[in-house]
Amino acid sequence: MLFDNVKVYLKAGDGGNGAVSFRREKYVSHGGPDGGDGGNGGNIIFTVDEGQNTLTYYKYKRKFKAENGSNGTGSKYHGKRGEDLILPVPPGTVIKDAASGLVIKDMSECDSYVICKGGRGGWGNHHFATPTRQIPRFAKPGLIGEEKEVILELKMIADVGLIGFPNVGKSSILSMISSARPKIADYHFTTLAPNIGVVSVGDERGFVAADIPGLIEGAADGIGLGHSFLRHVDRCRLLLHVVDISGSEGRDPIDDIIAINAELEKYSPELAKRPQIIVANKCDLLPNDADLSDFEEFAKVRGSEIIYVCAPIGEGIQDMVNKTFEALQKLPPIKIYEAEYTEPDLSEDTTTHEFSIHREDDLFIVEGEWLRHVMNSVNFSDRESLMYFQRVLRNSGVISALEDAGVSDGDTVSIYDFEFDYVR
């Protein structure tokens, strides 16, 4: 079975922490702070692998994490940058946000895409030296790398999709018009995964065709195999609707066309409006006096051209290829899914970050992801560092929010692992 839809968790590397260090060397005056910066965390990058046509790479591993940046050290040495994590996906993969289902990126229009950016490395303490603060005993922590839960959905890139009930000859037709060699047998659901082939019409011109298996009545509701593979016709510009014109399976070709188009309508009304050419296969099994007037009138009302073929012997196949290519010249290019997902604002300006306050008796608990970063950068045994922490709380509105929540002198305020008594 084709593996074409999977949810994965991604985490870029965290930035390394800046170092707190002072140069102490004999005969060297003005040593001062020399803490190096932390290295940036590694990114997570999706890249298109032209040799792949499934998402099997993600079948047994669903969590991926890039390397963290190394911490800075003394002598202003920067920490090592974390290695990027490269994840391959087949052409046609659409990346969606798992929570909202919105499209983040369609990998059909690019070779690579940075899905999660690594955290920036923190500054060492030499950045914080000033004429009045010559011995900064604090450094900046590295930022946490981005993390996302995404859905990878493979929507094959094909100009033409061969649709129809099982055992009408879709695979046989594909094998005749391309070098694809799908399994062909005289029983239903022989084809368990979409097959794709390149069709040449000479002079280095051609198109890509895909055989979509398992469409039956109820496919859009999950019956049979069609529900899993309807997504693979999403991009097709033209549909070749293959029917058994002889009725050898005991079905009426008009009823087949109506049933399959009803499933397309359920799945996607837009898809149901795509132009179709009706390929009437197995015409060699028709009796000499067969009356096809009702069938041809039905196709005329639908506005669909009919091409009669006999796939095993190649009768009508070249005519079908030529007319398919001609029809494609008049149609718009393959559909590319536009990005719908907007990245949240990750600005470091603390005035834009959210926090929450809840009270438990005389204990006021303050929480906010950005506050966790600030806490890591504060040396609570250093007076200047504490003053910086107080300024952040006041400028970000935490102090005002605490006062609005009813904090009074002597009440305890807890910010993660740090507690202090509030004094107005």
C-alpha cells in the first residue's frame, strides 16, 4: 500500500548559551570579560528527492530533531553551530500545519524549504561591558529552536489522471503509452498504489500520466481504495475516464461514469469540473451490431469526447495520446498550492510577548515562554543582572499586571524556579 500521508514532529536545534568568562593572564592589563557567543542551532530543511514516490522514509520514525548549537567559551570563542537536519520528500509533497490543516509549503515549486529555524546563539558577557559596567557577570542564553507538528501529504504531480472502476484497463493503457510497468491481472484491485509514467509524443514533448486505482461507488466515504488515492488526482489538468464499453463486468458504462463523477464531486467539486475525455476500452468485445447511440448522446450532453480503444493490442491508443496532448495545450499549468499558514510573530521584543498570572492564596504565579528565556540569562547573585531583570518585568507589563491582580507588599511571586517577595 502506498504510504502517502503522515504526521511528524519537528524540532530545530536550540542556540548555545553565551559564556561568562574573564581574561586573567599575567602581564596582560585590561583583561576584562571575554565570554564567547553560543553557536546557532541547526535548521530542519525539507528537500525534494526526485527518486522517491512515497513517504515510506517517515513510516517508522515520526520525530526529528536538529543538533543544538554549542555553548560559547572563554577567550571569545564561539560555540559550534548545530548541523542542519535534511529530510527528503518526493516531488508533489504538500506540507500542512497539523493543528489547522493549513498549507505551509507545496514542495512542487521549490527544491528545498527551511521548515524550522534553529535558535540563535546567546551573547557572551563581553557584549555587555560598558564604561560603567566593566565586570558583567551574566550572558545571554541561546534561543530555543522552532518546533512544529506537520502533516506531509503526497499529491502526485501528473498532467493526466486515468480514473475509472477497477478492471476497466487503466493499468493496461498506462503500460501502452509509457514505460511504466504496473501489475496487470484480471481481478479487482490489482493496482494497490498509483502508478506514474512519462508519455512521449516526439520532439522531446510529452506529458505525465498517473493511473489512479480503486475508484468505486462510495470511494469518497472511504469504501474500497479510492479514498486514499483521490488526492493524487488533485493536480491533474485532464482526466481520462476509462470505461469498459463492452460491459464485460456486468456494469453499464453510463452508470459507471455517473457513479465515479459523483465520488469526485463529493471529494472535491473543483476536481469534478476538470475536463474529461472518455476512453471506451475493450471495444474488441463489442458485438458487431452493438448500439452505442445512447452512450454517445450521453457523452455529447456532458461535453466529453469519446475515444474507442483496445488496450491489449494498442488499437486507438496513439489517437488517444495525440488528442490528450492537444487538450493539455489549452489547459492551465499544474496546480500549485499557495501557502495559507502564517508564522507566529517570534520577535524578541518582550513587550509583544504574552504571559499569564494566576493566584494561589498569597502566591502569585507568573508564566510565559519568553520569561523562561529571560530567567536563563539572569545571574541572581549579581546586582546589575538583578536590576536588568527588574527592568524587564516593569517594561513588559508584568509588574502592572501583578498589581492589577491584587498583589501587595509581602506577597510571594513565583516565576518558574525563582521566587521573591513583592515590595512596592
